[in-house]
Amino acid sequence: MAMSGMEADKYIEAMKEEIANLKRMNTWDLVDREPHMKVLKGTWAFKLKRTLDGVPYRYRSRCCVRGDQQEYGVNYFETFAPVIQWSTIRLLLILILTNSWKTRVIDYTNAFPQANIDTDIYVEMPALFGSKMGQDKVMKLKKSLYGLKQSPRTFYQHLSKSLQNRGW
């Protein structure tokens, strides 16, 4: 729907922005496709952000990997990520209110691609960008991408290590 609708050009601009950000983050190396490689397909996820009154204000495109094509023991091994319990969130909110603590909200832009990948993963360039690279080239990931089974785990490890290095 996003790419066949009247606002497809806005999503294409968002796709270009996403690819530029991922390149800047050094997310992959372009390598020659070889017969031994298990190459996963790339895909796009689209989102239209709206103001409270429903007016569109941001078109988002996310470069993703078809993680459903991954094979256990080949291109992923572990797939956990801790999830906080609601009782812990409520306790934290109570502590914040009773102690008049100041809080901050942190939003990671492209969170998963900040974490290094721990296995060899090859991905086809997603639609509209792969043709420019040639059919004989694939992305060898150096960072996690959305859609990979292990991305939540690798981001958690990255975040945990970063917080520990800062004394948390």
C-alpha cells in the first residue's frame, strides 16, 4: 500500500534516508555473492507517523531482514532479550514520585544497528537499492538489523555493556 499509494515518493525519500543512515553507521560490507552463502532476503517496513489530530508528519522506512528465513545453528544461535515486569515499572515510578527524582526519556534511533553482529549473515539489498549494486553483490552484516532473530539479544548486550561502562 505504501509503495503503490499516492505518497510513494515520500516513502522512497524515507528509504533513501534509512540507507544513508545505515551506511553512515557502517552496518554492512558489500561482498560478492558466493555459492556457499545462505543469503537472506531484505524487505522494508513502512510507518506513517501522525500528530494527535491525525495529520501526517513523518514517513518512516526501515530496512529489515526476513528473519523467518534464518536457520538455527547456521545464522543464529541464541534469541533472548530480557523483558521488564510491570511490577518493576510500578516500583520505579513510585520511587521516582516519592523521592522527587528527575527522569529522562531516551530514544535510540536505529537501535538494533548499533549492536555488532556475532555471526556471518548475508542479505540481499532491499527493493529499489539492490539493482544499483548488481545481482552479484550482497550485504555482509557487521551490525544487527531489524527482523533478525538475534537482534533483540545483540542490542541488549550492547546496551548492557554500555551502561556498565558508565558505572551502572
